[in-house]
Amino acid sequence: MNISEKIDRMIARLEAKGMGAEYVVMGKATCVKWLVEQAARGTDMAWRPARVYHFSHGRVPVVVCESEILEVVPNARYMLDLS
């Protein structure tokens, strides 16, 4: 299963619980693999010099971090459940 499919499944699980995806968090190595997948699919992702990179999976923003993680995070109100 490729990374995009994993992300789609995680988003579907959140939506089944009535939560929307706020962010996709992934590690550097996972992000590079995901970008290679996107390029192989023919999506318009080009490595061009830029001061800032902004990635998204569909309409969900992607956050890249140092650790090896792949997680889809809902809004904090669902995580904290302060109701």
C-alpha cells in the first residue's frame, strides 16, 4: 500500500467518526517517498527552488517533521474533548 492510500484510509476513519482531518503529519523520509509517488502519478509537483514549501493532500495541509511518523490529525477540540 502506498503512502497516499494510507493517508486516504486514515482520513476515511476520521470521517466515519464524524471528525474532519485538520493536518497530515509525516516524517522527512516519508514525505520524500510521498512526493516521489505524486510525481510518478503525474501530479503537478515540481522541485523548484523556493523559500517556503507548502504541501497538501487534497485539501488537507501536510506538516513535515523530523520523526518517522505518518498521522492524520483532527481538530484539537476532538482530541481534547472539553465539552
